[in-house]
Amino acid sequence: MTRFLARTKQRLRRPKAGQKTASGAAIVVDGARKSSGHQTRNRIILVMIGVCLVYAVIAGRLVQYGIRDLATVASIARGNELLASRPDLLDRNGKVLATDIRTVSLYAQPHKITDPDEVIERLATVLPEIDARTVYRKLKSQSQFQWLRRQLTPKQQSDILALGIPGVGFRPEKRRFYPGGPTASHIVGHVNIDNKGIAGMEKYVDGQGLADLAAAGLTIEQQLEPVRLSVDLRVQHIVRDELAAAMQRYQAIAAGAVVLNAKTGEVLAMSSLPDYDPNLPAQALEKDRLNRMSAGTYEMGSTFKAFTTAMALDSGLVSMEDSFDARRPIRIAGHTISDFHGKHRVLTVPEIFIYSSNIGTAKMADAVGIERQRDFLTRIGLLTRMQTELPEVTKPSQPKVWKKINSITISFGHGVATTPLQTAVAAAAMLNGGLLIPPTFLPRSEAEAKGVARQVIRPETSAAMRYLMRLNVEKGSGRRAEVPGFRVGGKTGTAEKVVNGRYSSDVRFNAFLSAFPIEDPQFVVLVIIDEPKPAEGQKSATAGLNAAPTVKAIIRRCAALLGVRPSFGEGDAALLVSY
């Protein structure tokens, strides 16, 4: 107890912190001083950490802006963005047909411009073609944004930057570029100034959802998968090159051709001249630049005799052994139907075909009847609008009421106007075993083709048509289409064009419809030549003299590229002895 009282007294005598001793000196406790020093140090550390975080955020944002697409960090808000990424278009072998390239466009912020006249004067030194009135009206609008010039060249951008004009700037954009120029223009199509597809497969791609994505701004930073087409750029070049040569050689106003896979319906090449450069889309609006192969309708002349003959044979009312009297012209409804090079005798069905007899063909159609003829042509797709990806497709024309005179003239290709592409598609059905396969500009396998095909004629009828097409190249009007080793079959068509409401014998629309190798056709080739003139040293300009040689040139150059091996065996003999 004594010890406890002694300790208590000692504690009560100990001075508190801050109290003075008897001498007047302040008493400082060492632990309190240490606590205050720690707090100061902690505050300094927190301030330093805060400053470092601020600079780290700034540095991070700078790095982020540096690596992001320029289109997303430009001075214009995303809501004003007009151009979005488009997928590349490739040919079947991966060659680029269309792609995006970077460019810039010039814009102004009128509310920041005090002297529009000076701006226009300085811009005119770099852009002399600029419309001063339009630009002045934009600069005086006091709006926050106005386009002045879209898609500048790098030199134009550099020169304008050197002018140092306040209130104007550059907007990164994307421009569509077509490396092949006009080579496949009517297939690929083109885009407008806002990079939106307005023709060809470019428009088709937009229709598959790209336009909606672009409008929602969802394609800006995405690398879209390329779209591969069925076109073979090598074959496309050959077709266009031969058509250009034919136009020059025969002084024609236009020409066109298509190479079609008879087993799948794939379009390997299609060209229509005159064409245009999709890098200069304004050319597409010029006269005669339309796509004649799918957007133009024509009376296809004697190529229709192939369909009339197939119809007659498939009906069972006519056989290969039948004969028809072609000694005298047919007179009906004030018209006279005669043959161009008449034999003036009874002709067998093969003779009617190889001599291209209007009289014999008309009598075969008469044996079938008007209703069955119209139903047959509808069934093989020649009287209805063709279904394919290409937007530029027009509907064929036909008489509102089919009379006997209509039936007769339609049998040899007058009175019905259809597109050359669907003529080739129908021909493929006549030769591939009777399967009508819708044409496509996208890759398609044979298995996929069978899933969309329709049987339109019997296989036996198709075999007969292969025989007749081959016979016509060997002995008939298609001899100039023969390519040694590739066994071409075909049918000529020389149609008189209507001038001032009447058919003119001096103005023609020529066509040659062919397939090879004919015993098992892999490819259909159709060439059209509009208003050809006689070649040098020739007196006439029929299809056998101009369209057939053009088909020959195309097949000779592209057959190997299409994987068709030449054969010089006895295949033709085996085909012919069956009849």
C-alpha cells in the first residue's frame, strides 16, 4: 500500500504537455512532435500522387487520341460524320475490285470568319474552279459548319494549309477507289460523294444492311470483311478487250458480252460498252453508258430459234426426224414471213436450225400452239423480270394479247424484247440437262445451285439441243465461232431494228449464243453487237460475220483460265452418231 501511494504522488507531480516548469520553460513532449511531422509528410505525398495522376490521365488521353482513327477525333462531332467504312469488293481469286482510301475534305466555320471575300480570294489561288457565289453564301450563313470542297488531293490540302486561313479546316474522310477503272464498272457499280452505293454490287452491299449500319455510325472503327464476287477479273479483262476491238472493227454503236457458268449460274464476266470509270461516277450519267446486258431489252433475233426448237421437241409434238415445208413464204395479217437464205424445199428439224429458217421455225411454233409457247417462254424466264443481286435489271416486254402473228414472229425472235443476260441464263438451261439456275454475281457451288434450280425441260431435250448447237458451228451459220480443241456450239441471231416504227434491213442488232465444251457445257458465252457495219473486205454485217468471231476470240483467250482443257479426240463423233 505504501508503494502504491508513493507512485500516485509521483504521477501527480509530473507536468502536462504545454505546461511551464518553475523556471518558466515550456515542456515539449517528444511523441507529439513526431506525430505532427508524420501528418505533414503524408499531406505532401498525397499532393504528389494527385499531381502524378493528373499528368498520367493527360498523357493517357494523348496516347489514346494518337492511336485512334482520325475520323473519330476530328473537330466535327460524330453526329455530323458522313462517310463510313465499306468492305472491299474482291473477284473470285481475291483481286481487289473496290476499296476505301483516305482523303480529306475542306470545311468552314462561318461564325468564326469575319471577311468571306478574303477567304474566297485566297482559296481561289488553290481551287480556281470554286464557285464563289455558293461559297460566299455559305460563309455568310453564320452557321457552325459548312462543306466547301469534298475529297481534296494531298497537294491541294498542303497548299491550303500554307495559306493559313482562319475558320477553315480539314475533315478526314474515306473515298472509294476502283483499281481496275472501267474494267468491271457495270458489275461493281459506284458510290456517291458520301460513300453510299448507288449502282451495281456497291448498291447491293448497302442493301444487305451496310447502309443501316453506316447511318447508325456502327461501321466507323470496324474492319469489315471483304465481299467476294463470282467475277474472274482476268476473264473480265479479256471480254472487255475483245468487245472494244469488235466495236472498232465493225464500227458498232455498242457491244456487250457475258460468260456464265452453266452449272452454277455464276457470272464470270459481263461487260457492256460504252462503259464508264467508277472513279469518275459522273460518266455513268452520259448517254449510252447503261448496262445493256441486264438493264437493256432487245429483240434477240434468231437466237430465239433455239428456244422455239427446244419447246417443240420438249412438247413431244415434234421430233428430230420430222420435216416442215419451207418452199413458200408464210402470208399472215398483211405480213410475209420468208427466209433470209431460203432453201425453198422441205427441211428437217436439224436443217431448219442450221439454215436458220424462219418459215420452218414458225411452223414448229404453230404445231405447239400460242398458249403453250407463252407458258414455255415464261417457264424458262424470258418473259419475267430476272432475279439476281445486280440492281440494274429491267423487265422484258411482250404483246398484251398474243395473236397468231405474234406467235410466229416471236418464234424467230421478233415481238418480244428481253435482256441478253437472261437469254444466256435460259440458254444454259437448254444445254445443262434442263435446269434453270438463277444468275448470281456471288460465288455459288454446284450443290447450292441445285438447291435453287428448276427442271424446265427434259434431259433428252437438252441432249438434242447440244447436238443441234454443235451441228450449227460445224455446218451452219456459226462456223466462225469454232475454236479447235474446245468444241463450241452456238446459234446466231441477226435482228432487224425498228426505225421510225418499221423494221429496217440496214440497221441490225446481232448476237451469238454459244456454249463449250458442248458435250458437257461448262460455260455459256453470249456476245451482242449493236448496229455493226460490214468489216473491211465484207459486204454484209450478219451475226455470223461479227458476233461469232468475237465469241471465238473470247473463248480462245479465256478457256484455259477457266480450267477447260482442250481435247482433240473423238468426242465430237460420239456426240453426232447418237443422231
